[in-house]
Amino acid sequence: MSKKKLFEDIKQNPTRIYRAPGDVLRDRRFADNERLQILEAWREAVTGSTDLAEIESMILEVEARLYAHDNQAAQ
């Protein structure tokens, strides 16, 4: 399976591949912008408030890393 196909499959149903949102952050196959998309897809599918809080926290973490990387690249 190609990385692009895997990425699209994961975005359709992140819980099929990952047990917990934190697993997305540890998956080295994807860059932060791809991790962010996976977490956002997970957020759309989540039903429990505990999971939602955890996902929101991780989204903020990835966004902060992307922002820091963009600022370093601009300098």
C-alpha cells in the first residue's frame, strides 16, 4: 500500500489504525501537517468528551510545532 493510500485510509477512520490519538504523534511515517489532518479527521468522528479534549490538546501541540517550524524557515 502506498503512503498516500494509507494516509487517505487513515483519514477515513483513524481508530482503525491507531488505538489512541497519541499514537498519531508517534507515527514517524507522517509529517506534522499530515498528523494534523489525521487528528482533525479523528476530532470529526469522536463522540466522547474525554477523547475530544485529548485530541484538541494534540492538535494544538502539532499546530505549535508547525508554527515554530514556519517561523524558523522564515528567518
